[in-house]
Amino acid sequence: MSYEITITSTLTRHQQREVAEIYYDSFKIKFSKLWLFTKNKGLAIDVLSQSIDFRTGLYAIKDKEVIGFIGLETVGSIYTKLRFSLLTKVFGFFGGLWRTAGYLIYRAFQGRIGEDEMHIDPIAVSEKARGLGVGTKLLDASLALAKSLGKKKMTLEVVDTNPEAKKLYERKGFVVTKIEKTGYLTSLAGFTKVVHMRKVIE
Ligand SMILES: CC(C)(COP(=O)(O)OP(=O)(O)OC[C@H]1O[C@@H](n2cnc3c(N)ncnc32)[C@H](O)[C@@H]1OP(=O)(O)O)[C@@H](O)C(=O)NCCC(=O)NCCS
């Protein structure tokens, strides 16, 4: 029996917090060692809830609860934008300054998004719902959306230590276009290479 979900682009305020929670839980190491540099889950969820442009994502809903989401970026629209003003408000001036720098370095690895491109960042499914086809449905809905907008390619990045996610993307027709060494700093967050992948939209 297939796992029944609906895919939507609009959320209630409560559901937005559910997204931030799945985001944090799925990328704990990234948020503690590469981005927000905090292990305080409540604080991270507060910051994320205020930093996400929820309009640029798609959401998998089961019984009114968000169980997965995908951030879809196009020219000029970023899904998660960590702003200096918010980071300094939460972490103080210097705490905000170096966190902003860390975030900008992360963004620099992603390159520019082309006019004909839709870029995925991030995709995550709540731990309890993984392996049930939710990620596949989010990818399918995103590819259909990209096609309806006239986009010609879908791109994403996956780290070298996440072969399961890479396998899923390959199954959906993504191919590796570049493997980038990221070095010492990211090794603290558990990876040393970023794999760039692309799918041509027919
Ligand atoms: C990667 C992820 C979004 C896939 O969503 P999903 O709903 O579990 O995926 P589906 O059920 O549609 O597809 C399952 C496939 O996903 C892959 N997969 C990746 N992580 C998995 C996990 N923890 N559990 C089950 N499958 C996983 C497997 O390749 C699996 O293939 P299989 O069915 O042939 O075994 C989800 O596992 C997740 O949120 N992981 C943590 C966050 C993450 O790594 N995001 C990707 C960053 S690039």
C-alpha cells in the first residue's frame, strides 16, 4: 500500500515550525559545526523559522503534519537566508559577524543559479517517515513544477558521506557534474567533498 501524503506550497505558522524542526534534526552537524554553530535546538529552530522563505518550497503533509520538505531556489530566490541583522540580534555583534561569514562561505560553494535552472537546497524527510517514498514524491513534484516554469535543469549538491541520498538522486536521473574538495573546515562537519549533480528536464 502506498503511503498517502499531499504536497502543498502553503503552510500554517505551526507547520512552518515543523519544517524548521525537520531541517534542524536532519542536519544537526551542519547547524552545530558549519552554519549556526549552536547545539541549542530551540534557538536554532527560532532562527531557521525566521530565515526561511517558505514560499519557495514544497511540503509533504500527512494528517496536517509536515513530514518532509524541499527548498527550491531559482534566480534571485534563496530558500534559507541567514541575515546578519538576525544573527547579531540572537548571538551578539561578533557572534553574528563570524556566523554570517561562515554562511557566506557555504553559499560560495554553491555557485550561481542560472535563468534556466531550479536548485534544490535542502531536501529532508522526518526520520519517522524515511524510506516510504516521501522524498521521491517531493522530487517528482519539484521536477513537474520546474518543467511548468520552463526550467531546463534541476541541480543539487550532496556531500560525499551521504551515499544513500546520492543513490536516490541517481535513481531519479541526476548525474554527477563535478566533485569539489572542501577541505579541513568541512571535515569538522563530517565531509570533505561536495558532489554537484544535475538532471536535464525533458
Ligand atoms: C534523503 C531523504 C530526503 C530521502 O527521503 P525518503 O523519503 O527517505 O526517500 P524515499 O523513501 O523516497 O526513497 C528512499 C531512498 O532514499 C535513500 N535514503 C537516503 N537516506 C535514507 C534513509 N535514512 N532511510 C531510507 N532511505 C534513505 C535510499 O537510497 C532509498 O533508496 P531505496 O528505497 O532504494 O533503499 C531522507 O532520507 C532524509 O531526509 N535524509 C536526511 C537528510 C538528507 O540527507 N538530505 C539530503 C541532503 S543532500
